[in-house]
Amino acid sequence: MTEQLPDLYILRHGETLWNLEERMQGGLDSALTEKGHAQAERMAEVLRARGVGPEGFDLWTSPKGRAIETARYVQEATGLVARIDEDLREISVGDWVGLSKAEIEAKWPAPKPDEDFVDFYARAPNGDSFEAFWDRMGGVIARIKRPTVIVTHGMTSRFLRTRVLGLGLKDLRAVEGGQGAVFHITNGQHFKL
């Protein structure tokens, strides 16, 4: 799929208070930490240093405050103007929203001790199904017409990048994640900057 798409830079918002507390945000929000602001500034500087600007790129962001605040740094560094895209919001964790991982483990213990993050999200009661979320990312991809910077969330970024790379749902674990990183997809290649 990447051959058909222009260059993409995909950013996860900077660290938030709830990230620090290992609390599930989903559709809720919490403020960027000091480290989160520094991450947002660094990601914006990476884009500026690579020549990202309004002549050649669009800037799309999730509607959540943590992503909008991160996108603000990108706007200031590059001159891009952010457009909110509702489909870039984070995957819903249903009944777990606002809860810490310890609270979740107490009420909904993992079925196996070595549960990974993909299995964890997949079992969130009343959360988004992976299939529906995958389809939502397909809708985002279909709207990309020119090089684009996307500011979003951890799982949204992972699903989006996995799909853009022409991989499938079974490959979510294989695509690198991380907060404070800029992911660049160009000519079918995926780079963490």
C-alpha cells in the first residue's frame, strides 16, 4: 500500500500524566507532563530539520487535547496548520477507561501471566473491536492525498502504520512503537527518527 501513498510522518502525542500513572486514557484525556512537552518539542524539531513545511505537507491531528497540544509544537516549528480528524482518536478501551493497569488486573485478571499489549487491548470489555478499528484506519488512509504529518495515539499509530505498510492485524506486534518518536514512511520503508 505504501507505493500509492505520499510520505507520512506519524507521531504519538507526548507523555501524559495518565501515561505516567499507567492509566487508560482511551477517549478521556490528561495533560502532557514536562517530559511530554519536551518530547513534543523534539519531534517538532525533527520535522523542521527535515524541511517539513506548509508548501509540501498537511498536518492532521486527533481531536484529543494531548494530541492537539503536541501538534501545536509541530505548527510552531513548521508553519503547518493542524486539521482535526475524528478518526485519529485512540482506540476505545470501553469499561477500562480511566482505570490504572493495577485496577484492571484486580477486576479483569490476564488469562496468562505473559500477556502482551495486543492481547491486553483486544480483551477490553466494550472497547473497539480490532476489525472495526482496522477499518477506521483504512478510511484515514483513503483520505491521504499528499505528504502528511499525523499526530495521534499509541494504538492508533500502530494500526495505521501496520496497515500503510501492507501488513495485517496479525502483524501489530511487529511494528515498533514508542513515545517521543517520529515514524517516517517513505517509498515502502518505515523509519523511527
